[in-house]
Amino acid sequence: MFLSYQQASNRGAFLVLRTTGDPAQVAAALRSTVRSVDPNLPAANIATMEHLVERTLAQPVFLATLLTGFSALAAVLALVGIYSVLSFSVARRVREIGVRMALGAERRDVVCLILRQSLSLVGAGLVAGCVLAALLSRTMRAMLHSVEPGDPATLGGMAALIAVAALAASYAPAPRASLVDPVVALRND
């Protein structure tokens, strides 16, 4: 594209070359050609297209990597939090579970009770999180590439992934609750 020097507000000029050989050899030939036309004309910032694209994408790639790392850390912290809260809840309910077991509840019933309660809490958190994510994703529109804000497939996929991870985190305390000996649980109180 040619722009008249008088029309262009930019004082620099750009030259783009396609080469078949080594770009370093072409750069040396380009510098000597520019010097032969005008010795005072600098031929600076010679770079390959790959380097220019890499330099242009460096900040978005860094931000994406940083956000991915923070997201993974947040997911691990959430799973540790779910596990901790459920373990604490099971430990606090030893007497109740012991009474249930003494009255004839089976281990499977106790496991289902713990899992049902944990998944109801996780479900409430997922609904609130999906609503907030749909609202806040509109403010992050510039950072979303090939994903629309509030994309149902993305929100649904992430909600399903979180639900599966929360189920795995809540499954560990549930069998432990079913192993409570009713006599020991009632005697400790």
C-alpha cells in the first residue's frame, strides 16, 4: 500500500519482504541496498514475521498463562475447601450419624446423605457462580477470543467440571462417615 509522505502522519516507512532463503542473509543485502540508495537512511528494526507476531502476542499469551495458573490455583483451593468443610461437618455430626446407624441406617444411606447435602451446597454455589460469570464476562469482552460472553456451552461445561470435581472432593468424607460405630459415637457424648 502506498501512502504519500505528505498525507501520512507517520514519519517512518516500512518495507515487507518475502524471502525463500535465510532471512539473516536477506537482511544484510537489504541494508546494503538501502545504504547504496541513501547512506543517511537507517535500516533499523529488521525482523522476521514470526518474531513480529510473537512479540505482538507476547502480552496476551502471558496474561492467558497467568489467568490459567490462577484459575488452577483457585480450583485446587475450592476443592480443598469443599473437602475441609465436609470433613468438619462429618466430624461434628458423629453423634447424629451414630444415632442413624443405631436406628438401622445402612452405610449406603449415610454416604448418600452426606453426598446429597454436599451436592446441594455445590449446586447453590454453581447457580450463583454461573449468574455472576454471565454478568461479569461482559466486562471482560476484550479478553475473550472466539467465545461470546455468557456462552452457555462454556458456562455449562465449566459448571459440569466443577460439579464433578466437587463430587470427587466430597466423596472422601462420606465413606468415613459410614464407618462410624454407633456404640462409640453414642458413648463419646
